[in-house]
Amino acid sequence: MTTYRSLEVEGLNVFYREAGNPNKPVILLLHGFPSASHMFRELIPVLEKDYYLIAPDYPGFGNSSSPDRKDFQYTFDHITEIIETFMDKLGLAKYALYVFDYGAPIGFRIAMHHPERVTAIISQNGNIYREGLGEKWAAREEYWLYPTQEKRESYRTAFAPGTIKHQYVDGTKEGQVSPDGYTLDIAYMSRPGNDEKQLDLIYDYQNNVKMYPEFQQYLSEYQPPLLATWGKNDVSFIPAGAEAFKKDLPKAEIHLLDTGHFALETHAYEIGELMLNFLKNNEI
């Protein structure tokens, strides 16, 4: 069963979900925007018999501390630092990484810093290739090049209730997606002060794209087993991002699923089964 805990890290409370036997192989589940660890609520029961699962909420997300911007720098480097300290405090010495959306640049930083600890990577719409960037990213790169206040303000639409719901249901069949996930995300994103923190991260995302060659070099050099389970109807991170893993990892296992960005909302069991087979085939 899943238990709900928090751990003090650099003066912050990092909330996390824990399931499975600590003596089993570890899978670290890294959530995306605008979500939190609740996105794994249906995947965890599929895996917990065979694996030890840890799913943290990042600072500023979910039930973790959300410090003021004056006291905490909202960048992907800093969030990675917090999650790495969290992992060290838990004594996680070997782990597979499940990376989704924002979890990809965080997870690949972790993998680059400690390649010897990574047993495998599962990427679910977790992009690290320019081929995987959908059409909307052209406008975002224009913003990064010419970061006016007006352009910054325009990205408030990214966490508007309608946009969040659309992220969940776009690319799925009618009636497949429960309102639970996007309703909770809307509540989290609506908290006072959260808007500016999220705008900081949208601006900082440019540094993730700049690091794509480094992430790819890590894959090419270390050849970790990799499974891509991708919602093929995602307009943010398009299927070419999944196929691109083959450039650096010829043995990568790629599955394109008939769903959208939040693939776990419709295909948690299928993704869980793919993970179980993949991990067992790689003796993990």
C-alpha cells in the first residue's frame, strides 16, 4: 500500500509517496507540470509488489513546501539539487528513473551526476530532443530570446484552469479521463504566489533545451536501458521525441500509445505492464 510522508531538506518539507518493499529494486517517479506525485496514483499499485517506489513533490508543487521567490530560486538546477539531497537522505544508492515532462530535465541531470546509480530510465513523454518539441515551442523560444514582461505575462495562460484541463484531455477519447487529476492540479496552481514561481520555471526551461546535447551524450556514453512509453497524441512533446532515443540508444524500447500528454490518466495499467516486462528483461 502507499504511505504518505515528508522529509526535511534544506529547510523545506519534501512530500513523497512511498510504496513497496525497501529491499526491492528502487524506482524514482518524477512528475511533470502542472502536476505532482498524485499523477502516479494508478501506476504505483501495478508496480509495488515487485519494486520499491518513491514519488516526491518538487518544491512549489503538490504538498511540498512552496517557499517565496525571495528565498528560493525556482530553476531546474535548484530543484534537482533539492531532489538529489532528498534521495541521499533516503539512502537511494541504485534506482531506475521514471521521467515525465518536467521530470525529464530533472531526472537526466540526476543521471548525469550519478551515472553509476542508474539502473534504467523510463521516459513517458519526457523529452530531451529537439525533434520532440511541438509547434508551441517556437513561440516559447522567441520569448527566451526576447524576454519582455509582456511575453512573460502571456504565459499565465499555461496554468489557467481551461489550459490545465485541455492538457489532460487533448488527444484522448471522450470520457476516458477522470476529472480528479486536473481538478487537483488546478487547485495547486491557483495558490497565492504560485503564478510567479511557475513563470520563473517557464523562463528557465530554456536551460533544459540547451542541455539536450549533454543529456544525449550521457545516453550515448553510458547506454542505460531505456523504455519510452509515449502518448502519441501529445502536442507538447510529439512522438518524434520518443523515436529520437534510438539515435543514442539503438536498443531503446519504444511504445507509442493512443493517448495524450498525461498518458497515465488513460493507460496506467498498460504502462505498468510494459515497465514490468522491460525491467525484468533487463534483470532489474
